[in-house]
Amino acid sequence: MARAHNFSAGPAVLPLSVVEQLQEALPEFRDTRLGLMELSHRSAAFGEVIASARERLKRLLAVPEGYEVLFLQGGASLQFYMSALNLTAPGEAADYVLTGSWTKKALKEAARACDAKAIWDGGETGWKRVPRPGEYAPRDEAVYVYYTSNNTIFGTRWAEPPAVGEHHLVCDASSDICWGPMDVARHDVIFAGAQKNLGPSGVTAVILSPWAVERSRTAGQSRPGGLPSMLDYGLMVDKGSMFNTPNTFGVFALERVLAWLEDLGGLAVMAERNREKAALLYDELDRTDFWRPHAERDSRSLMNVTWRCADPELEPVFVKEADAAGLVALKGHRSVGGLRASIYNACPRESVEALVDFMRDFERRHG
């Protein structure tokens, strides 16, 4: 089998060593005499897996004492609503910094639960950057400020979390969690779908501060009828992420990805690797007028690199020829078109080097 260079935005490339461990565990997991996907979530064997996943994530991200880590279902899309539902009482305010499609969707869902308002809208400048200091101001009455740390569709990122003063901070980190170190203590909620940097689809990691858990038990439960059980942070904490049957396969895969990160030396090492990979690709995009990068330089993502051809008619040709050359999933998001290379943690430097070589050859033949 010849594995292609995978630039998919998600579900995304996994470390080959992890894929091989998953393959080995499918017919028989350790000494259980059962396959990985046949284990009871109540078994001691799976209890060890989910506990290890929780502790590895805490170590890698230096999660402060007292914070809770959950592994839930429903993806980031469910968290758009679940976070607002748990953190606000009816009528309370929450502020959103709109930097792309996912924050717009989060705002729409949050408005079902509270007075949700955009305090900055990057759509007015074509989603080419994140805001600069002084361009947004949270309302005094806002319970929290919400942002997306990395934008997969438009290829922008926050180099630092937004400055929100004493306001609580909620972050959708789906597409760059564990790309490098993160100041978890500045946040009260961090959530991430696993299918980009943590593992396969079907698992969502959620990190909650003590304040967030308490708000769920007070403000959230103040809603008429209380919170639905499946949407209750406090209940999920009490049940250790196992109020219902979790995605046992996905949690094991996530645990193995976290082990891979630790074996590499942790997130400082991974951050340097990611910076080097991104620099290779951006240097090529900036070298010539044949390509047109989308994001402004000070907002460029290290995970999702987006660009256009100077001649847009060449873009489908590029995607077709790249695929034939073993470079797959380079078509931009269906809502914006163009080209996109997602170079998450598990995307090796060799894949980026192969892409750059192909781009130079493509320009030579079509420029």
C-alpha cells in the first residue's frame, strides 16, 4: 500500500505509528481476549484508557489543578450551544469575536440560549485576519468572550488569546489544539473536536475551569426545567464522561496520539516542527506572484494554509494533478474555493516538502 500525502482538513492524517497500534488492537486489545471495539466502557481495561487520555492531555497542556477534562460527543458544533447553555442564565450576555464561518455558527447557536452579540466581524474585511488590540471591546455585562483560535476555512489564527480583561474566556481550539503550548489558565472553557489534531472523528475534548463547572450547576440549572442531561457539564463531570457510552475506539486513538506527542518531547518540540513546516509553504507562496495567499502575514495559520492561483482557472487543474501525484485533499473549502493545505501535527515535513516541489513544477509548466 502506498500512502498518499494527506492534506485533509479533517478527518485528518494520523501518525502512522498510531494507525498501526490501532490495527493491532482491533482483533485483541492487550490481554482482554476481546477486540478494542468490543470492550465494555465499564471495564477496567477501558477505565485505564480514558484515565490515561485525561492525564496525558493535562500534562501536555499543563492544565491547572482543579480544571476538569471531558471526552464528549457531538463535535465542536454541539459545544457552540452547550457552552452558552451552561455558562449563562436566561437573558445574560455573551460576546463573540467573529473570525470565520465557525464563529458565525457558534454565535447563531448561542443566541438560542442567551443575549449573544458579535463585538468584531472579520467578514467586513474578507476574513483575512484576526482583530488587532483596540478593535473590539467586550460589554461590561458579558459573562464571557468567545473566540476560535484557528480558522480552518480561511487560514487565520490568533497568535495570542484575545485581551478581554476580567471577562471569562471560551475557546474553540478544534483545529490547533496541541499544536504547541497553550495558556489554559487564561481560559474557562476550551473545546476541540478530535479529528484534526487529536485523533479520529467522534470525540470532543472539553476542558473546564472550576468556575465553568460551578456556572453549569447554578446559572445553567436556573433554566426552566434545568439542563438536558446530555448537555449538562456538571453531570458529565460527575459521571467522568461516561453518563452514556463514550466513543471507546476514539478515546483510545486519542490517548495513543497524546502518547505519540509525549514521546516526541511535548508541545514545545511540536510547535517548532509546525513553525518549520508552515514556513516552508509560506516561503514558496511568497516567492512568486503565481500564488496569492489569503491570510494577512500577522494572522497566518500554522495548521491550515489557504491560497489562490493568480489565474483561478488553474485551481481545478492543480487539484487534479496534485491528486494524481499523491498529494490529496488540497481543494479549498466548498464555501470559498481556492486551495488549502492542512498541515496538522501528524502531517510530516516530508509531505510539505513534496507539496512545495510539486508547486514549483506546476508553476514551471503552467506559469
